[in-house]
Amino acid sequence: MPARSKKIRAAPAAAYAAVEKIHFDGAHFRRDLAAKAFRLRAI
């Protein structure tokens, strides 16, 4: 789920907060994708 923030490092937290409000049987989400993107960008 995309999210906006004035600071790019805060956007993942906003997206995760929104995703946590979505519930259905079998639902799951990953928390490692934003961290991976930030690591790749640092290269």
C-alpha cells in the first residue's frame, strides 16, 4: 500500500499503519520491503 510523508523514511510507517487496518482471512504483509529498498538506494 503506498503512503505519503514529508520525509521518505516516515512513509513506510504510514503504509504499515494503514495496512494493519485491513483484515480478512489469510491476510498477511511483509515488513522487510521498505528496509530492502533503503539498503539498495544506499549503494
